[in-house]
Amino acid sequence: MAPSPDPTPSSRGPGPDERPVVLDRRTGPHGEVVLRRHGGLFQIIANGCFLMDTSDGRSERLLVRAAMAALTDPAGPGRPPAAPRLLIGGLGVGFSLAEAAAEPRWGAVDVVEREPAVIDWHRSGPLSALSGDALDDPRVTLVENDLLAQLHSSPGRYDALCLDIDNGPDWTVTEDNDGLYAPAGLAACRAALRDGGVLVVWSAQASATFPDRLRNAGFDRVRTEEVPVARGVPDVLFLASHHFASRSA
């Protein structure tokens, strides 16, 4: 089913009598993905489970801002890289991409998305208004690939990884996303980072064990930031750094 045309999106929530309208439904390599409009919001549903909508986006934007802040922190152990290269894992509704494209200090931005439907919705479908001109930015490369495959093929390529995959390390809708947060997946993240690189992971909820998983994978300066949301528990950002010296100490 081809995506339906849609007016410019807003953050207006649905009225009491408004029902979701399915704009597109696809069976992809990892199951069914659905794009819906509910009032002024767009929603992405994966395998029958709600993943995200366009109601807020603060934490998705802060994901990218936190990475740049960590790279340029004067209290950090190294010199900030010139024109750092960023990988965004997961295109979603495009908030993180738009934030990265609006920051002139990023030298290159690779966005990795494994669902062809999501890419189509941004390139020529209802989500194109959210992406704006970001996909036309010469620094931006949109890659259709599995994130772990991209990481394994990119040793030492990135200064920052901003990962917004599924609902975070302890709550995944798609079973094979678990591997990203397992020891082998975190090792792949570390290997894809340059010395002094930063990993930032978005989560829909806190995790008592994930900080230790990051440390066990060889990351240092592990910390957690909560991002308040309109309803429910705060979103969470997990930040960690990768330094060759700390690994060999």
C-alpha cells in the first residue's frame, strides 16, 4: 500500500473522538511496520507494538546534543575532534537527524535504518516534512543496513554513536535487537569508535544493569541522564566514552 499524502505534521494530540488513521502498512524484513496519523501526530507501530510518535522529541534531540557536549567537554581527557563523524542508529521519525543537521560542528552524519518503509516515509512520504532539508545536507548519508552489520564494517570510523534502537536495552519489541545491547553488540560499538569517542544510548526507561554492561564492555565515564516527558516515566540517556589508554591501564 502506497503512503497517503498528508498535511504538514504538528504536535497536536488527538481529540477525544479521533481514531488513528493508517497511512501505510508494510511487511518488512523484521515484521510488520505501520505508519499512522492520530490527530496531528504521526505514530510508528512495529509488530503491533507502539514504538514512537511525534508528540515531543526532546529526548531524541538531546541524544545528539549530549554526544556533541561530551566530545567538546573541556574537562574531558582529550582534545575535541575537528569535524567529528556521527552515526545515528535508527531514523525513526527524524528528530535526531534534524538535530544533527542543524549543528554545523558535525563533519559527517551517517544515519543507519534497516526498515525500507521508514526510509521511504522520509524521502517521499508523510514524514518528509519532519526531515525537512536534512536529507539534502551534503554531510548526511542515509544507509539502509542492519546497525550491527554497519558497526562491524566500520572499525574506528566514528567519533560518536547515537543509538535509538527499539525501546532501549531492557525492552525490545524486535527480538534480534537484543544483540545490540549484549556484550558482543557493545564490543562492536566500542570497536567502531575512534579514541575519545562517545556512545549515547536512548531508552524509554531506566536500567539497573546497563551501566555495568557498558563498563564491562570497556567503556569509561559512564553516566545517565533522565529526560522528563509529558506522561509516564522519564526517558533515559546512557552516555559512555571510549579511550584506548583506559582499556590498557
